[in-house]
Amino acid sequence: MGDERELLMIPGPTMVSPRVLRVMAKPVVSHVSGEFVEAFREALELTRRLFLSEGRVFILSGSGTLGMEAAIANVVEPGDRVLCVENGFFGEKFKDLVRAHGGEVDRLTFEWGEPVDVGLVRERLEEKPYKALTVEHVDTSTGIANPIDKVGEAARDFDALYIVDTVCGIGAMPVKVDEWGIDVCLTGSQKAIGAPPGLTLLTFSDDAWRVVEGRETPVTDYYADLRRWLPVMENPQRYFATPSVPLLLALREALRIVIEEGLEERWKRHEVIAEAVRRGVQSLGLTLFPREGYRANSLTVPEAPEGVAEQEVRRLMREKYRVIVAGGLGRLAGRTFRIGHMGTVTANDVVATLAALEMSLMELGYPVEAGTAVGEAEKQLTRL
Amino acid sequence: MGDERELLMIPGPTMVSPRVLRVMAKPVVSHVSGEFVEAFREALELTRRLFLSEGRVFILSGSGTLGMEAAIANVVEPGDRVLCVENGFFGEKFKDLVRAHGGEVDRLTFEWGEPVDVGLVRERLEEKPYKALTVEHVDTSTGIANPIDKVGEAARDFDALYIVDTVCGIGAMPVKVDEWGIDVCLTGSQKAIGAPPGLTLLTFSDDAWRVVEGRETPVTDYYADLRRWLPVMENPQRYFATPSVPLLLALREALRIVIEEGLEERWKRHEVIAEAVRRGVQSLGLTLFPREGYRANSLTVPEAPEGVAEQEVRRLMREKYRVIVAGGLGRLAGRTFRIGHMGTVTANDVVATLAALEMSLMELGYPVEAGTAVGEAEKQLTRL
């Protein structure tokens, strides 16, 4: 069907508010017009408010992966030692990025689905000095949410620059960049912020920027060299490379919605909705993949029940009930599936998704009492 | 006024067809959905047809500057010698890119407004071996169109990889990648293709790709490392980084419009419209900046008449007549202004722009017989 009424319940890109979609369809304006320059300024200011940071902020055209690269490329020089703390598909990207830029990587790896153990992080930081430490906030492959506030304390105690990828976290869960001592924090536009994909957002603390300014070797990247971008971020009338005008205007609108709702309210909404999804899914006898107590509020990763092919569940949900959920990623493919619930997500979306899951499981012969998951979810959703 | 009825006559971003704008407002779909994967495939195929190339094509999220970086970063290794042929603001970017990636730059520089002299290019290529040669097709700062077919013959004769930036050319003027022996060719989405800004498109010839595959050192970029992207371009179901779903769908629609019109027809339309603008502007006594015979068909760069502040002309055109033209760039600021006429541009846009120019000049006391430029333009536009 071509009526575009599907529910997009994947962990990014997420559904975008009609308010934001309308902005996307606006005739393109000049990238140096007063209107656009003002919008860019506002987007930067709203980014600061979202990240709870007074540091330098950057918005670049490109995916979250470009943001990860900008974080590493500007900080790491050849020979620098970096501790990459990993427990998922996306966390493991950092080691490749550090190596591509000449850094020496030490990996501290946890089982997928297990959270980062801050005690072990401290042990490694005690062993030798590190210039920087990288970690995922929420790894979209496993649905884990790492205790990035506590990891930040460890990084600060050992004077390592603290680099956090919160592509799948910020906007859904608390990220307090300045309070938690995050030196470089990055995300993408297309997850819990609720804008379309194509932009990446970063913050740099004073400490991090001093490191950038004090580099002995030039940044080998050109487009991701943030010193080339700083003048534009300080005054968007300046030119370095043509920004994606419609994406920037859309991001501004999405960030306005975030701030209008309020961060505390938004975190609460995501917490209630996530708990509704988790309890609903579990009421059907399905197991959640990540360790309890460390489950992200932006997505839920159930394991497929024994004897049921998760591809079939997703196919039925999509084709019959028009609810799109994602398959497992990397080594979890075929074993788990992933339900995204962040950004513009509403209680109605959750009810529809759980109902579609129930009906699809029933049709595949898995024993379900109709309405069970939806009922469990409702008990949570009344807290909204 | 907020009715969004301005005429955007700058040399990029350009006005976007309502057909393309509607696509931008479509609810976001999954980047691994059948619908999106099919659209990505079609966009890649249409890109091949636009570039007249059977080579490898790449579409990345980011600006044209990212495309320039991808061209250099994948080909150039530390110590490689590159001849950078320059005659404008954008051509001069290549030297910085080559140096950022460890290459040795020799510059062959021509006056801004003068075309590249192929004889001098040959002389330099004779002096020593070069791994690659870079050149701008159309430099958006000066409005020059370089003879890239002839430069290509020289590059081939001396076995240098031929890298062409046609950000402001392709879609408006002939670019025959395979026939002219262009090894790496790149553009942005927001100029003569008529899509919004935020994507860059590249082609790599077999020779160029052999060089990439045979590198002795790794590419220091990660996001712009095209070997990481090749699997995605061969099968867009694969994942490397999340593509900008709406921009990709919009690009597909814009490329469909390009191919529906036909390349020959499109080149002819741009030639007629450019000639109309040039003759119209000259009929008012204004001088065109770039050398005759080498003026691009995508933009026109008049010099401001003596005694008239070009900022004032542009302000009146914008505020009173709602026609947006661009100021001079770099060392041409204050001395020239720039009229973009590419992509979706129509005869009506040209008439309106020249009328606004006439009226603004009159109001500023410059002697104009009303209707002169429009009349001259009409004599050309009947050729459409």
C-alpha cells in the first residue's frame, strides 16, 4: 500500500513529526540568508540546551559515523593511546576509527548485553596513562544503556578525555555533558531527537578543545577537521562547506519540539513507554536481551521465542499490521529483534506495536492470550 | 514576507522542483526497507547515466567538500605528487586537501577569470611524473568553465589520474566522464541536479579504483574511505552508515527529472538561458568577469558598474523584487555579483531576474532604458 501509514518502530531513523516534515518541504533558501543564519544559530543554541553543555557545539552534514570520526580525528594524534570500552556493534567502531587516525588502541570488551563494569574501567586506567577513553551510551545493537555518569567519574579521576557516543541515547535518556564531565559527546539527528537522518551533532569541552588546539600534527581529515568549522559555528554567516539547508531547518524544528516538551518530561515519557514495551513483551514469555537494570529507554531488544523465526514475526508485523521493527544486528541477527521507541513515539504507537506482535506470534502458532501484552503496557502507560 | 515566493537565483543551492520538495516531506522510511533500497539502486543507476560513466559510483551524505575529500583521500598516499590546476576559490581547495593527506602539491595557477591553458598543463606534466591532476570544471567563484575535455587528453597522455570537480557544471553542461577519460569526477546534489544540499556524488574509473585497491598505506579517513562504502553501493541493503533517507529519495526524484528531460535537451536549455542572461546583462553596459568563450552556462558573474555598490543592487533586488542573487566570493567580493541559472531554472525566472536588475539599477541612478535587458534576453529565449 502506498498511503504511507506504516508505523516505523525501528531504532532509527525514527518517525518524524508532521511539523518537521512540513519544514523539509519548504522551498530551499540561501545558506547565507538572514533567515537561514538565524535558524542555524538557534539550532546551535538548542543543541547546547539538549546536551546541557556550555561547550563548543558543532552540527555537520553527514551520518553519526562522521560524528564519531570527528570526535576521534580531532583529538587523537599518531601514537596516542586510547582505551576503547566496548559492548556492542557500535562501540566496536571506535577502535577502527582510532587506528585509522594512528592511535594505539587498548580494548576493554564486555559481553554483548552486559553493561560496562566501572571497576574494571578503573583498573585499566590505573595500569597506564590514556589520552582518551571511548564508550557508547546506548549500543543500538544490544539495547544496553551503559552507566556513562560513573564511567565519566573514572575518566576524570585518571585525566583521560572522555568521549561518549550517545547516538541512540540523547533526547530519550539523561545525558548531562558538563555535569558528567563528558569531553566529547556526539549524536545523530535521526534517533531520539526526531529529525530526519543526515546531520551529526557534537560538543567539545574546554579541555577537549585545548587538546585540539595544542595538536603537534595536523588533523588528517579535512571535512571533519573541526578547527575549519569553528568559525562557522561561532557565526553561521561564514562559509566552509554548504550546509544541508532543509535538514538544518528540520533539525531546528525538532529541537524546538524537544525543548518545548522539556528534557525532564521527555525522559519520563521515554521511561514510561520503555517500561510499557518491556513488560508487554515479557508478559508474552519473551526474554529481553540486555541485562536488567541496564536496558535503554530508547529501544527494546527481545530474543525470539524458541521455535519461532524472528524474520517471520517481523514479516507478518510489517505486511499485515504495517508495523516496522528491526532485525538483530551483527552477531545477534536471527536471534533477536529490535523495537525502537524514541523521539516522537506515543502511547498509541506502543499499543499498536504490541498488538501487532501478539497477533503475529499467534498466527505463527506461539501461544498467546490475545491482549496480554497490551494490557500489561496499559498499566504502565497510565503513568504518562 | 513569509509566503516563500522568492526567486532563488544564486549559484547553489538552487531552486528545487515541487515534485522533489514533496518527496522531502514524505514520512521517513527504514533505510533497509525494500522501498528505500530500490530507490538507492535507482539513484545510483541514474547517477551513472548523468555522468555518462560505467565506472563505480558513490553517493554519500555530506557536502561537495566531502566529495572533494573522498576523491583525494582515496587516491593520494603520503609523498604522492599531485598537480593542482587552479583558477578560482574552489580549485584552490584541492591543494589543501592533497596536503592534508600527505601529498606533495605542485600548483599551476591561472588568473581568476582566465581559463586553464592546456598547453601549459602539458608543459608541467612533461617536467615530472604526477600521480594525479586536479581541476575545477566550473569554478563557482568566477563563473569560468574550463576545457576539461582537452585537459583530460593531456592527463591521459602523461598517465596522471584525472580528478575533476564539476559541482557547478554537471547537469547544466556536458560532462562525459568515460569519453573524456575522467578518472574521478564529483559533484553535489544542490546545483544543476536540482536536489537539496546534503549529498555528494562521485565516479571512479577502473584505473582510479585499481590505484585505490593497490594502496600501500591505509586511507586515513574513515567516513570518506570508499572501500568501506563500495559494498553498500553494490548492494544498498548492506550497512555502513545510515544514509539520509529523505535526501536520497529527493535526489532520485531530481535525477529522474534530469533523465526525463534528456541530457542534450538540458544542456541546450542551459546554453540558451545562459546566453539570454549574458546578453541581457551586457546590454545594460555591465562587463562579464570571466573570459569570453569560457563562460559557464550555470552562472553569470557580472562586474558591478562603476559608481554603483553591488551590495545595494542585491539588496534592492532582494527586498523589493524578491530575487536573490549572490555576492562576489573571496577576492571578488564587492567587485562582482553572481547570478545562478541552473537546475530547474526557467525562461520566466530569467526574465524576472533581469527585470529586477534593471529596476534596481535605475533606482540607484544608473542609466538604464527600461526593458533593454529583458528584450535582449527574449531574443535568445525564443530558441528554447
